[in-house]
Amino acid sequence: MERIKQALEKARAQAGSNTQHVQPGPRRAAPATLQPAAPPLGDGGIDVNYTQTQVVTLDPVHLERQRIVAFSKTNPNNWAFDVLRTQILQKMDEKGWRTLAITSPTAESGKTVIAINLAISVAHHTQRTAMLVDFDLRRPRVGSYLGVRKTPSLNEVLAGTAPVAEALINPDLPRLVVLPTNEPVQRAAEVLTSAPVASLVSDLRERYQDRTVIFDLPPMMAGDDVMAILPRMDAVLMVVGNGNSTQREIEESMRHIPAGQLLGVVLNKADAEVRRGYEYGYGNA
Ligand SMILES: Nc1ncnc2c1ncn2[C@@H]1O[C@H](COP(=O)(O)OP(=O)(O)OP(=O)(O)O)[C@@H](O)[C@H]1O
Ligand SMILES: [Mg+2]
């Protein structure tokens, strides 16, 4: 555990040294629902003409079983995501960042659980719109954790058989929009570097000033997917699951994050002793 602490300290120093203190600009009121769109993308891009988003009802019992606690305003574990959300939004505002990639060195670290809780927390407790995009094309789990499955999803959007508008869902929470992926995608890294995906990411980022877009990614050591998409992201949040990654894997992953992009490190699944000194696990507070 000492070695993991050292790796996290390094990561924290790396992220901290990249912090600039810029006064956040004024905020506009967030739209309660997605607004009518600008014209669809040309040049073979993905059509992101959002006109209506399907509303789906979530099951609170299923969510709690999946550790999605931010949905319930009374869950005692909410505080951790409130703290995380506040720290993350402050940093993103400082830099004018709107897209956040969530990754980890290795699998099963808790990325998807954190990505969903964070998106819900932003939508629940701020006046912003949060969008959560399942970009883990190898092991997509956002839909199953939320307990929703709807076709078309991002699969059909990537295949060019459905517009994004039809794949989006609004999980009966104002200001939360989810773009789930139903099935694993072949050649995920290739897909993530494609021109249509580049257009999609930039459109999701540019369309609304008050939207925070969270991308749930695969682990860094699983392939080239994360490296392929990171240049398109504003910021990266690294999730390290206690006992899930070795020091070498953590350090190797950190090396691949472009300078200035690392927003912070979340130490997940940690007991109280490990957490002490890590500001509730957020390594870059
Ligand atoms: N803080 C936590 N404490 C205990 N278990 C947790 C915690 N966070 C997540 N888990 C559990 O760990 C498992 C993996 O979580 P999750 O799917 O979010 O990880 P992941 O990093 O997205 O995995 P993958 O690499 O497969 O995408 C799940 O069973 C989840 O419920
Ligand atoms: Mg996951």
C-alpha cells in the first residue's frame, strides 16, 4: 500500500503543478431539457440534432444495488460525491473545461460507478446540465448500472443507422442526459479516433456552455482506446481502485496523460486509514 501511496503522491503533484488560478466566468442558467439543435454535422459527421430526449424512469432499489447513491437525496454516502463534484467543477471552471474523461490504470476500479454518481450529482445539485457518455466501447456498463436499455444506443449512432437524438435518454432527473452504449464495439480504438467521433465529441462540448460532459472510458492498460480519445478531452480524472492496480500500472498510466490534462486522482474502495491525507480520496484537492 505504501508504494501505491507514493504513486498517488506523484500523481497529485503532477496534477497540482498544472493548476492555474483563473477566475471563473459568469454562468448562464442551464436549460432544463436539451434545446433544439443547430443544423446536423456535415462531412459524414454524426447527426447531433437533439429535438426530443426520451424520458425513462429509474428504479431507486436497482441504483443502490449498483452503488449509484447520488440519485437519492437522503443517502448518507452522497457527501463523498458532493465533495468530489464541487472540487471538480471548481477546477473545470478555472480552466474553462467542459469535457471530463474518467479512466483508471486497470479494470474494475470503479470508473463507471463514479462517472454515473458524478453526472447525477452535477445535475441534481447544480444548475448545470450533465451529460454522461458511455465511451467504454469494450465493456459498456452505464445502461445496465442505471437499469435502462433502449435501442438505438451509441452502437447504432456509430454504425450510422440512427441520429444521436434518438439514442439519448433523460433518466427522469432534470438536466441529466445519458448516451448509453448497449453492446461492445469491435476495433474500439479505431472507432474512437474516427472523424465522426471527433465531430460528436466537439459538438457535445460546444453546443451548450453550461453543460458538463462526462465520458466513461475503459482502463488505460486495456488497449489504445483511452490514448485515442484523450486528445479530444479537456480533462482527465483518474480512478485508482484500492488493490486494483500496482504502482507500476499507476505510474505507467500517469505517464500517458498529456501535460495539463490531469484534473485529479480518486482513490476508490479505500478504507479509512488509506483515505487519511487524501482529502476523501480526491488526490488533487
Ligand atoms: N467504493 C466502492 N466500494 C466497493 N465496491 C465498489 C466501489 N466502487 C465500485 N465498486 C464495485 O466495483 C465493481 C467495478 O465497478 P465499476 O464497474 O464501476 O468499475 P470500472 O472501473 O468501471 O470497471 P471496468 O474497468 O470493467 O469498466 C462493481 O462491482 C462496483 O459495484
Ligand atoms: Mg466501467
